[in-house]
Amino acid sequence: MRAFNAELSKLFSLPGIWLAFLIGAFAPALIASLDSIAQKEEIIAGVSTRLSEVGYIGLALGVQGVIILGVLAVSSEYLTESSESGGGQQITTSLTVISSRFHFLLAKAGAVTVISILLCIVAIMTTVSATYLILGEYAPAFEWSRLIGAVCYWTFTAHLALGITFLTKNGILPLAVLIINSSVVSFSVLLYRVTKLAFYLPDRAGAEMFMFTDNTSTGTLFDGFHTPFTGGLVMFAWVLVVFIVAAVVFHRRDVAA
Amino acid sequence: MLTINNLVKHRGTREILSGISFKARPGRVTGFLGPNGAGKSSTLRILLGLDRATSGSALINGKPFAELHNPLATVGAALDGFGAHRMRTGRAHLRWIARAAGLSNSRVEEVLEIVGLTNAAGKRVGQYSLGMGRRLGIAAALLGDPKILILDEPVNGLDPEGIRWIRTFLRERAESGNTVLLSSHLMGELAETVDDVVIIKHGTIVADGTLDEVIGNHSTLEEAFFALTSENTGDVV
């Protein structure tokens, strides 16, 4: 519990984390607003084919906040000080304060989980409010089960970012890959053109916890493939594998290496 | 008590430490001397559980670091650099460490006062001078009021006043029964602070004894050091 408190204290005293909060709280609402505005006429006319995704699209594409959170939680440990100040790293202090590396890893994952859940709840509130503000009575009802799915999706995404950064020890690569993947070019969309295994990639499978619930088949990647539960399970399996690999590598690795 | 027993460390094909053994005893300041790259920091890192030994053991009060329940209350360490994120304030850095050890924020203010950083505690660590960063590292090491202190090059970057402060401070710690192990390459500063001296060269201990024993027939510790590290002769113990 002490290690967990220390990790929360670390995160809240890091200025970069406030950027994560800002993006996490408002990016989904912004994306959902733009999407709602673009679709408003079709929705009012009752011809929209994407009514079930209104609002949720913001929660799917706006996960950058928790990606930054997960990456920063680890990359801040490995940020090397300038050579004039001795070239040290915070990880040295962290591991001389908490003797078990496994406890340290769990404490960090715990702190990221709590913040991700809270951040997603805030994002849901801003996104739902923005959607109602734009669509008024035409806004679809938001179901609890799908919103819980979105919270899980955010938390799992944060953990993937955290686990990958433990492996790379540097935030730039995971930040670039995960943010581009979640917003600009999704690797699962590219892979879908080659194989249906794309449906088992963590972002695509996880998104089924709250997206692609419309059963009308369009013969594209945007059809439902898994049930929300199976989709969540597939993403959780990815998180578990990444986390175990990260834990093993972290446990064996010399800090000086 | 710190006990290093037959410690071997390989990194890739290179042998960093070739079976070194020494002790740092309570009530004494032990100086761990050696040229750059001799294996001082590697030894301290293994002692603190940061790096793994290839073989041998490094024990703190008879236990490896990983088995210490609340390490901050047993051993305080300040290694290379500040060990702090540059965007955090000095006070915030000490506060998260205090949380990890279950200590209060008032203890943070106490150690800031001890190291003379109270006025700079609200500044970001990135704006600290080398001397201020070293003081912050020592403040972190002191938070849990441990019986053992391990300091890597503690006088590096300190101004003359800071050097005098740390010398007095470490002597006081040892005289009240604590164990102090410090590494350094600054002979002059060390000679006035330490009781025991361990000299390492190319991963091998070339001298281990009290200050007088290691100086032996040489006029100063510095002369003894150069004689031992350049010729690799004159093992004391």
C-alpha cells in the first residue's frame, strides 16, 4: 500500500501527467462532438448507419490520455539526467526505496489503473454531455454495459503502454507507435486487408467491448466479430502476456544495463 | 554491517569484479577508493540490489537487499546523479520517497533542513546545481534515519562549505554507532573523513585496512593510493 501511495504521489507531481489528464478528459468529447456534428442531419432524418457508435467513437479514438499516462509512469523512471548532474535515473532511487521489484511493478500498475478508471469516467461525462448538447433528443441512450466496456478498454490500453515502456525503457517509441495506432493509422485496419487475425489484435478486439455492436453486416472491419465479453477477454490476454514478459525482463535486468 | 564476500560480476565477456571481499563496520566510516572504472559503483549497485552478482554475496546486516522489509529504515543510499526526475520539485521528490517508507511530510522538512535545502525545496530538480543535487540525494538517504549509509562520490560537486559539512556530518553519524560506506576518488577529502580504507583496481581489492595501515610507509593516503593502483603491490591485509 505504501508503494502504491508513492506511485500515486509520483504521478501527480509530474507536470507531464496533467497533459495526459487534459487530453484524456477532453479529446473524446471533441472527437464525439465533431462526429455528431457531421452526422447530425442523417441522424435526424433517421438514415444514419452509425447511430450506435455516436459518442463511443470519441471514447475509442480518444485514448491518448491514458497512453501518455501509462508511458510516462515508466519512462519518467528511466529519464537520464544531464551528464553535468551525474547522468543518474530515478529508477535507482525507486528500487533502493522498495526492495521488491514485483511490488514496485504492481504498485505502478495499480496507480495507473486507478487514474485510468477515474480519467475514463470524466471522459464519459464530457463525451455524453457533448453528444447530448449537439444532438439533443436525437442522442442515443448510453448503455451502462458499453460504458463499463469503455472503462476496461482505457485501463487495458494504459497497461499495454506501461508494459511496453518497461521493455523499451524509453517513452518515445511506445508513445509514437501507440498514439499513431490509436488515432491516425491503425495497424489492425492494415492487417485486416491480409488476414482476419487482425480481429485478435488488442485494440480491435478490445474496442468490441463498446463498439461495433450493430449487427447489420457491412462486410468490413467495422462488423462485430467478437461478443463484448470475448473482445475484452482477448485484450486482457494481451495485457497479461505483455505484463508477464515485462515483469520477467524487469526482474532480471540490471539497472546499469 | 556491510559484508561483501567473494563478489564476481561479468558484463558481457568482461569481468567487472573478480571475487572481491571486504566489510564496512558499525561506528566507522569506510572509504572505498579506486580509479574510474575500477568497479566501485558496480559493487555499490550489487549491494543495493540494483544489479545482480554473477556469484558471491553482498549483505546488509546479514541479508541481501531484496530481503529487507522497509529498506529506507535500514540503509540510505545516494548513488550517481541526483536520482530524481528533473521536472519534479525537490520537496515532491522527497515526499514520494517518504510515502514509500510510510513517513510523514514533516520528516521531509526535517531532512531538507539537515542538508540545507529548505529554501530551494520548491524549485524543480532540473534547476539544481550539482551541489544541490548531491544534497538532495543525501536528504533522500537520510529520510528513514537508517543505521547504514552508502554514498557514491558524495563530495563530488560540493563547494568547500558543503565538503566540510559532509565531512562533519559523516563523522558524527559514525561516532553515534552508524555504518558509513562511501566511494570516492578524492584522496585529500577522504583522508580526513575515513577510519578504514578499501582500495579497488580493475575489479580486485589491492588494499584493505585502517587508514594508518593502508598509508603505511607512504606520507599520505594519496601517495599510497597511487603506489597501490599503479604498481599493484603492497597489499596490506
